[in-house]
Amino acid sequence: MADSGRQPPRRRVPGPARPVRPGNQQRRPGPGGRPAAQRRPGTPRQPAAPSIRLGSPRPRLRMVSLALTLVMIAFVVRLLQVQAVDASEYAAKADQNRYVGRVLAAERGGITDRNGVDLAISTDANDITADPTMFTRKQLKVDDGPEQAAALLAPILGADQETIADRLRTQNTRYVLLARRQTPQVWNQISDLKTALVKKARDEKGTVNVLAGVFQEPSSKRVYPNGDLAAGILGWVNSEGKGGGGVEQQLNKYLAGKDGKIRYAQSGGRLVPTAGSTETPAVAGSDVELTIDRDIQWAAQNAITEQVKKSKADRGYVIVQDTRTGEVLAMANSPGFDPNDLTEANPDALGNASLQDAYEPGSTAKVMSMAAVLEENVATPGTHVTVPNRLHRGDRLFKDDINHPTWYLTLNGVLAKSSNIGTILATGELGRNQRESNQILYSYLRKFGIGGYTGLGFPGETKGILAAPGDWSTSQQYTIPFGQGFSINALQAASVYSTIANGGVRVEPTLVRGTKGPDGRFVSATKPDRTRVVSEKTAKTLARMLESVVDDQEGTGTKARIPGYRVAGKTGTANRVDPATGRYHGYTSSFAGFAPADNPRITVYCSIQNATEGSYFGGQICGPIYKEVMEFALKTLQVPPTGGKPANLPVTFTP
């Protein structure tokens, strides 16, 4: 064949056979499935290629697993601590930040007179509050938020600016009280100011509403519609909403009611409606009805105020009492105070001087000495008593209020002319000796209520001073019968005359008729105690004798006469102990009595302390007050004249 230029394929000639190495009977296939080439004999052995040996992963896995396990354990422990061990603490903290609780003030009960006329009421008001967290720099973006707010609020609330700022800076709370019981007008001013700030902040960049955290809560304010009328009886309500004096304090538990509670979620100081709240409603207080008659109280207060001013006296009191029931119809003091604004009140005028002042009564107390003499059958109204100008007893010389020749008086005349000496002589006959006479007189004074509380339970009431007869000094043995050497309060003095007017039965004075609860049910006050002091016969005899004081021309109480009515009364002019020095200085002037004398219905007692201008005699300055107040009370209660004629008992006798 001609050569075409292509080389024929080479034929592979098998090489010589190689001996098989022990243990390696088969040849490992090379690439492509062929056996790997074998090193020829005599050829140097090539060194093996270096190999990389990986470390075991197990230690690392153990370390990671341990770390993860520890982390999980820490999480689990913390979770258990938060959700189990400290769960209540964290829940409390969360509630503290989210929930707000406040007291729902109960509406205070009103006080009325016996006819339902309002004397003390509660009107709508607002407590001004704030959320201090809303005045921080973080919230307002200014450093002086509390100061700016305080500068705006102080003039409106009438409070100190720095005090308000301090409260707005309070930490760890979302509630502070800025002012209590503000009128709706005050809140309206704050609300209008907040609205103006919101508008300004919207219109002027950089302006903030520094009052956003100021809020109001409904409250009430105590109001006394009649100003200073009966202020001594009513008292006042203090800044904490509790009675601070008088009936407001005495009956606070009835008037105050029971406060409620509310707890709610808040945001920005406002209620979150969807978060739920818990509320315990407040229970309103009970209304209190007094025995006072508003009109008679006004007449008594007006009369004593005018006379105290005219006489330039320290003070005065008038008591009006229903002789049959013991109910106090009026209890007036001068000077007084307006409980609506205590900032203008004279501290010495606060309280109820009619019950809190203790003083020596003077001759109005002689009626008790005469009651003892008559009840013990020592004398009768017509018994003759010779009264010298001076009487020596113990280490003293006693006299009457005027110098006089020897008087020849009946026992009735001793009372009518208010003779100290005649009273000493009459009471000296009560016992076999002076010591026994003292003991008997003391027992009657105690039965009339002297030396003990009246029974009103009024705050600050004095029971006066009456020493036991064994402790009476030589002087007291003879001064106590005519009203010096022991002390009383004005209501005790009035009660003595009401006892005689009531047929000798003492009815414990009362000032409260009853209470009306929120349910509208009226509960009458407990009936007062009744005590027989003297017989009805003695009481009627005394009433006739007391008429002579007013009706007889020689009586000391002629200025107390009331046309058409029979009037029984007694004057008093006592040396006065000055409370500032403890020494006698000035006089206590008084008049006490009841009408109609033959069918008593009303008792009026008047007393004036330390009159310094004009007359200081009780018949001259207290007699007219008695007449004015008694006339008004008789007309107000529509008590008609009896039409009877005065007893006209003899005053003197011819020796």
C-alpha cells in the first residue's frame, strides 16, 4: 500500500510478568479504572505527600454546650425570680407607676335650726392636684417647668409660689395636692389659662404648656349662710375637712360620713377607660337638726353685741331656753367670729364663751339659796329679816351694794332688793351650825347643776368651780350664799332658772334635736335626764318672789318689765376675777328670769363682763337686753299673756 503519510497505530506489547507481593495479590486500579502504575524495581522510593489531620470537634462542642447551658440556667433562674419569687413586688411597682388611688370625700351633712333653716351647708368645690412627672425636663423640655407653673398658679390659689414649686418637684409620685376646696371659679381660671397655653404652644414654636399636669378633683366647701350667726355653737371645719370646734367637732363622726376610695389606671394624669378601675362609693354624712331657733338667735346676738359695744365691755352672753323641754333656743356670744373666714377672726373670740367662760355669778345665784331656805322650811316669803348696814362674820365685814340704814325686809324683800347681808342671815338658819348650813347649801347647789357639766358634751365646756363644803374658807362660807366664791358658765346659770320655772324639775339642757341619715330617716336625740331639785310648791313660791324683783318699785329689775306679761327675774352684779391676773377687777353684770311668771315657757339669761362705760349694774345694762330678747321670743313662739295679776308679795315690814 502506498504510504499515505499517516503512522499506523502502535501495538502495545505486554511487558514481562512481575512477581506478586505477598498481601497485595490484587493491584489497585489506577485512574480510569486501570491498575495504578507500579514502581519499577531499582527505582528510588518517592517520599509520601504530607497529610493534614483535623482536630476532634467534641471538646469545642462541649464548651459551647456548657456555655449555652449556663446562659439558659441564668435566664431560667431570673425568670423564676421575676415571675415567682419577686412577682408581687414587681407587680406592686408596676401598679404604683400605672395605677393611682385617691380618696372619694364624703359629702358632709348639713346643720339646720329647729325649723329646718340652713345654718351650715356644703357646696361644690375642687381640690387642685398635679402630676409631678409631667413637670420634669424630660416631659416639658425646659429646666424650670415647676417654677413657671408655680408663678401662674400662686396668684390664683392665693398660695406661696415656692411652696407650690416644691410640690411640683416631688419625686417618686404622680399625685400631689396643691390646694383644697377651691371654688369652681378658681378652677375655671386655671382651666382657661391651660387652654390659652395650649393655643399659644400650637401657634408659637418653643412655647410649652407648663400647666398640662394640673388637674382638679371634685370636693366640697363648708359654707355658713348666716355669717357669724351662732358661730360659737356651730364651730368650723378645718383644712383637713374635720370639725375644728363647736357642733362641727362634737358631732363630726355623724356629719363627716364615710369616705370612699377609687383606684384607676392613668396616662398623663387622666383615667384610662379601658384599663378598669375599682371604686368604693362614699357614704354621705348625716344632717344635724339643732334646738336653736334662727330668729331668736339673731335677736339675742344682735342685742348682746350692741350692749357690749355700748358698755365697752370685754364680752357678753345671752342664753334662751325652753323651760319645759330644756332645749336651748339661742346661745349668743359677743364678740363673735365668721366661720367662713377665720383669717379675720380674733383668736380670743373663737369658741363658745357661754360654755367655756367660768365666772362668779353674783346675785342671780341667790335664788338657789332661797330655794334651799324655802325647801328646808326655815322661812317663808313673809319671814322678817332685819338687815344692818354691815355684818361681821368670821374675819370680814360684809355689806350690800349700797350703804343703807337698817332695813326691815321680808324674805321676799331680801330677794327683791338683792341684799347680801339678808341672804347670809337666811342661809345661816339652814343648819344647827355654820358647818351644817354649808353642807345643806352645797347639796342644793349640786342638785341645781353647779360644779358639774351641763350634759351637752360640748367641746371645751367648763363645769365651773365649786369646792366641797369642808374646803370652804372662812370668807366662802358667807360669800357663796350670795354668788361669790364659786364659778359657773352661762348655761348653768340659765338652767337654774329653767328648773324653777319647770316646777322644781331640772331638765338637762339639750342643743341637738336629732339627726337625719342619707336614707332620710330622722333619729331623735336621747331624751334628757330629769331631776327633782325642789318641790313644786317651793318652785311656785320662788316664781312669785322673783316677780317682786321686776314689778315692785323697790325691786332691782324694773327695766325688765314687759307690758302685758308677768315676768319673774333677778339681777346680779358680782366682783369679777380678771382671767389675766387672777385678781378681782371690774364687774360681772347679769339678769336672769322667765316668763310668763305664772305659766313659764321661756328662760332668758344675760351676762356682761367688765363693762367700762356707763352703768355696770346688772339691772341697768342686762335688764333691757332681757326685755328685748324675751319680748321677741314670746312673739316668735306665739306665747300669749296669761292675764293673771302679779302676786304683790310684801317687801318690807314695820318693826
